[in-house]
Amino acid sequence: MRPIPSDSSSLDRLIRRDQLEAVRKSLQQAIPINIALGFTGTLVAIQAGQGRAGCIWFAASTAANFLRIGLCRAPCLGLAQTPDMPPDAAAAAARSVDQHLRLFVAAALFSGCVWAFLSLLCGGYTSAQALFYLTVTCGITAGAVTHGIAYARIPSAFITLPLLSVAGCLLYAGGFDRNCLAFAVLLYLLALLRNTTASETVFCQASRLKNEARAVAKEMQTRATHDNLTGLLNRAGFVEVGEARLARTDRRLCLLLVDLDGFKSVNDVYGHKMGDRVLREVASRLEAVLPPGGCAARLGGDEFAILHDAGETDEAPTDLAARLIHAVAQPFESFDAGRLGASIGICTDPAESLTQLLSYADEALYAAKKAGQNRFCLFGNRLRARLEMRRDCERDLSHALAEGGLEVWFQPIYGAGGRTMTSLEALVRWQHPVHGWIPPGDLIAAAAMAGLTESVLRFILEQCCGMLLTLQDRGRIDLSVAMNISPREMAQIAVDEIVLQRLHALGVPPTSFEIEITEETALDIEAVRDKLTAVSRAGVRVTLDDFGAGYSSLASLRQLCADRVKIDRGLVTGLAESDDARGLVQTVLSLGAALNLEVVAEGVETPKDLAALQALGCIFMQGYHLGRPAPAAEILAMLSAVRAA
């Protein structure tokens, strides 16, 4: 985004351009009057017996007028200048304007010289026709000043010689009356010259104000549609450009959404000033690899968009995405290489609106980020089906909540090396009438988009409390129930108040209830620490789920008041065949023992994995090999069967 020039030299060039435009317009209005008066003077000369001299004079006057009309219609590079022209082009445009103005002054001087010879047609203003010619001369000079308010030199060059000729002829003829009239003509000339200067000053002031107002208006418009930090289009500007391009049915648009990987760590480690520098550098790199006719925008934060007509380039969208990723991945000054990457969602599918196109590309971006850093994903049928599923879930979730469409199943967690059931993990389930079983992550995401996060949380909490009360009635006070709570829920909802109030209202002991949070919550400890501290002090156990997936730190275990950690299933599945995985699991088990934390291995899918965990001394386990999630009634029936046995 090139800033709008506001220096005086730029404004002066624009004012001079306005002067030239005004001169061309006013002369095209004044010249016909000049020709008409000249023709009338010639007729008077013919009637007075000066026909030949009158015709010669009129021919010279007409030639001068046609010269001036030609100048008015001649092309001028300077009339196309704008405030944001490059300096070299602006200087050339200014020279062109000055050259044209000088030519207009010369042409006005030539025309004035012709009118100065009008005295030859009336005997130096002494013949009977002198009054007529004197009136015409005064009228045409006054008209020149009236029309020539933009540039004083032009009317001054035109009126000076004719009026000096009048004054000179009158003084030469002599006599008190003629001398007084000559003096009056000179005063008249001075008054006209003064008026031309004053008129030009007023015109220039008005032109300056107009151009300053235009510059401010353009800058405001630019700021409204461009990002102040990077100079790229902002979201509003991108929408404006995108909708305009989408309205053209002959275009096949390609949209790429670019989200920076690792940018948060740059801000956290190096500060926001460095983060701003990185964003500017990324914007510059994206612009450098833009396809022909493409536009780049910063939609907000560290998310960028690139829109271009796929028909204007032979490069495949995936190749362009690879080039963009490569450009972003290049080392940045002041921090280590590889810290920053990019995930890209691509959409080339036809869309009815820009909003739809953005939603398609956003779905592809989401898939790319799930695949890892520096990946791209092209929107297609698979993602279209997933997007439709998520939209249907958002639409139908409230009805499912009201009509009992949601269920809470429970998966056992075993102790004593996988032999004894010690607790249950609550897992929400929803069988959508069209899309079947909805994954819990998608259900929680749909709840967030539909504004039903708290409602879903309360529903799950109610089912957990119901299970605990039933277990108490059956004498199984040794079993606890764990409930998963997402980082979004922890950050946005008063989870501590909701949980503790409901436990107290139903008479459920807090010590029999657990809250499971993903270790991703540790990314923003400050937002959740007070809530976890409150429930922990009340006796609720806190479990850190998916431990080892990438965010964990030893400090976060204590700050999150964790009583238990669950080893991520990615480290457990296939444990028997992986020495590295066994080493990592052993490390976590040792860490748990050192910090007095229970360690649960989840994802136990095979007898070999179970045996490997038992060999490592793991006490608590969970997985399909030990027990699958099941409705509450099945779990209770299983417990009854075990007791009966």
C-alpha cells in the first residue's frame, strides 16, 4: 500500500494540473466570443473604408485563436497525473503541464499583440469609430480576466499590449480629454492585472483544499480496505475485491488461505515487535510469489489469503501452495530457522458467494493443519461432505439436546495392571439421523459454533452425576467418573462454579468426580488455573489427558493442579514393537512416581501392548482391549455381573 503523498511539491503539481484544466476549459468558452467580436470589428472597418486592413487583421486574429484552440485540444501527459504516481512519472507529468502553460502564455501574448494593432483600423483611436473599438478592447480584456482566473500570466499576456496600445495612442493624439482617458486606461490595466493575480490566488487555494480533501478521502478509503501493518488488503478490502471478481462469470477463481505455523511462539519468545516484523516480511514474501493478477490480503492475526484467476496462469494451485510454503519457511533474521511455517487450504471449486468460497478454503486449511506443519490441502468431495456434516450438526444440535438425541457412554479405566475397574470416563455420543455417529470433537466444535457449549457441558455433567448416584446406590463408592472438558470450555465458561454447584445440589462427593483436560489447555494456563484450583481444593481430581502429544511441560503439571496424567494413545499403540515408545512410556511412569501422580496408559488395543505395559510396571490402563465405551445401562449390567461372579 503506497502512502498518499501530502508534501507541498506533490500538491503544487496537482494544483498546476488543475490550472491547466481550467485554462483549457475557459479558453474554449472565451475564444468564440473573441472571434465574434473580431468579426464585428472587421465589419465596422469595412464600413469605414478600411476593408483590406480589417480583413488582414481579422485573419491574424483568427490564426491566433485557432492556435489557442489547438493548444486546448492537444494531449498532455500531465493531465493524467495522480497523487500516488511514482516520483519519476510525476516529475515528467509536471514538466508536461508547465510546458503547456508556457505555450498558452505565448499564444495569449501573440493574440494580444494582434489586438494591439486594432488601433490601425481607427486612426489611433481618433476616428469616428474610435469609441466602438475602445469599447470592444475594454470588453474583451475584461472578459479575458473574467475567464482567466486559474493562471494569471495568460490573461495578463493577452490584455497588456492592447491596453498599452490604447493608452499610447491616446497620449500621442494629445488633448486633455484623451490624456485623462489614457490615464484611466492605464489604471484599468493595473486593476485588471491585480485582479488576475488575486483570482489565481483564490483558485489555487480552492484547488489545494480540494486536492488535500481528495488525498485524505483516498487515504481513509485505503485505510478502510488495507491492513496498516503489512499494506495488504484487509478483510473488508478482500471481500470487496473478491466479490467484484466473483461477479464476473468468466473467471475461475482460486483461493488459498494461509495460516502461519508457530507464530504464537515467535510472539511469546521474541515479543510482539518481532511478531509485527515477521508479519510484514511474510506479507512481502507472499506478494513476491503472487501469480499474475493475484491479490493478497491479511484477514487477521497470522491468517492471509491469496485470490487469483486460475485461468491466467498455467501453474497448478498445489504448486503455488508449495512455493508459498517454501517462501515462508526461509530463515528469518533474528530467530532460528524452522520456527515458522505455513499451512494452506486451497479451493478451486465454483462457489455461489465469497462466503462460501472462504468456508471451503477454511475447511481445507483445517485439514492441512491437522496433518502437521507446512502442509497444504485441496478442497474436494471428502471435505465437502465433512463441511456439510458440521453444518448439519450445528443446525440440529439444539433439537438433539431438547429431544434426548445425545447420549453419554462410559469407558472403564482399570487399575492393578489392567485387572480391576477403578473409574469410568464419560464420552458424549450423538447418532445424527443423516450422518450417523458424530465424533466427539466435531460435536464439541458444533456446540461452540451454535452457542451451545454450556448446554452440552451441563448435559454431560448431569449424566455423570446420575451415574455416580447410581453407583452409590449399588455400593460402588470405589468408582469415580471422569468428564472431559475442552480448552474452549475451560476458558469461556465458569466450569468450577457449574460443577461444584451441581455436585453439591445432588449430594455427589467431589472426590468421586474427575475433570479431564487436554494438555493443550496448558498453552494458556493463566486462563484456567484459578478454575482448576477451585475444583481441586473442593476435592475434584484433575487429569491431564493426551500427555506427550506436544505441549507438556513439567511446570504445567503443578500449575494445572494435576492428580493424574494419561499417556497419549499414540505412544501406547504398538508399544510392544517400539523400543523408543517403551522408553518414553517408562520416562512418563518415572515422572509420575517422582511427582506422586497416577499415570494412565490409554489406547491399549492388543494383548501385546497390555503385556508390555505390565512389564514396565504401569498400574492404570484404558483401551478397547480392556473395555470399550458403552451406554450406562450396559456398564451397570457388567458391574452387576462381575459382582455376582
